Amino acid sequence: MARTTTIITLLSAFLLTAGCAAIVVGAGAGAGVYTWVKGELIRTYTESFDHTEKTAIQSLNYLKITIDEKNRTGHETALKAHQSNGSPVTVKIRTLGDGMTEVAVRCGYVGYWDRKTAELIHATILNAI
């Protein structure tokens, strides 16, 4: 009987923990939470793909980051740009579903990623949305 109680307690704790993590992630998606993965600062926006793409381009222009190339394939756009000091900037915009868009920003060179500029770009996008 004690063993059954222990198993039930452990399973309950696991399910509660997993449920809470899902709630935290879901709440965080709209609250300005970023993910930093291999030099990319990623954030989800609750806006349409077209609106987010337009806002990202306007934000780069506002920050005086020159767009060199725009590649759009289906529901994904890649913007290649550079800062005034020549440092590269890449912005990837992709649709996650109805009204949800993910933006990944990478600034700087391999091994010397510029997280502060990536945060500034996201803040500018968020402010314009």
C-alpha cells in the first residue's frame, strides 16, 4: 500500500510540474520572453506574418540597419542586413499559425554574437506592433 501511495504521489508531482511548465511557457510567449539559441534571440509575437514582417523591416530602417537582401519563401522571410560598422544582422520571420509569428534575430559574427543589438531590434519591433 505504501508503494502505491508513493507511485501515485510521484506521478501527481510529475503531472503538476509538467502542467505548470506548460502554463509558464504559454504565459511567457506573450509577455516578452526571449529564447537565446546558438546566437539567435527568438521571440513569439501575437501578430500576423505580414504585419510582423512589415514591422521588422520598418524597425531595421528606424535603427539605421541597412537591409541588403530579402528572401521570402512561403511563410518565412529572411532579412540579411548590416549595421553602420559593417557587423551583420539576420532577421528570420516565420509563421507559427493563425496570428502567431516567430522572429529570430542574429547580430554580429560567429563566436561574437551581439545580444544587446538583437534585444534592441526586438524591443523596437514590439514597440511598433
